[in-house]
Amino acid sequence: MFKEFKQFILRGNVVDLAVGVVIGAAFGAVVTSLVNDILMPPLGMLTHGIDFSKLFVSLSGVHYDTIADAKAHSAATLNYGLFINAAINFLLVALAVFLFIVKPMNRFAASKQAEPAPAPTTRDCPYCTMEISLKAIRCPHCTSTVEVA
């Protein structure tokens, strides 16, 4: 059983997955910082400092000044502002990943694409199977007459 477990752990795709998870966690911190520290401040200026996280509706019909007050009174609330914040955060993270990861990787992959293979200039002789020119009418190896390709 230990041998089987060792084979499973050392299998390439398991190790690749583990490395991907570790790098993904580290990269998550970078993207979060990019969104919170670089992208959100200008967005806050554009919206004149509106804090969406404070927007809510009390479902009990009683007015509360903050979500914390409503929670303290065990009132059910519809926290649509927190949802708006989460949606904006998601869109900004997706935009950051697209602009700073996907686009450069696509550009890099496009530059590394292999050029198409050149058209063949030779063929095999049907008699001796040696390689001959496409234009040959006689095989230089076995001297057989061959048809032009």
C-alpha cells in the first residue's frame, strides 16, 4: 500500500497540481493587492467615495442606521451593497488577470508558435525506397525510371 501511495504522490500531475495551488495562493495575494491598492482608489474617486458596503434594506420594516445595528437586533437584512462590492471586486480581479496574465501569455504564445513546415522537396523512390527529388525522372540510387510527382 505504501508503494502505491508513493507512486500516486510522485505522479507528475499530482506534483504539478500541488505547485499550481501554492503558486495560485501566492498569486492571489498579488492580485488582491493590485485590486485593493491600485485599482480601487481611482474607482473610489470616480464614485465620489460611495461605500457600497453600507447599503442594505431591513426586511423587518424597521429602519436601522447600519448593518451592525440591524444584526444586533437580529433583523433580517438584504445586503445588496455587499453584493455590489463583491461583484465589483470580481470584475476588477478578472480585468487584472486578463490584462496582466492572459494577454501577455497569449502574446508570448503567439510569438512562440512554430512556423509551418516547409513544403516537401523529396519523395521516396517506389522501387528502392531511397529519397529522391520531387523533380527526378530517374532514381539516382537504383536508376529506375520514376514518374514526376
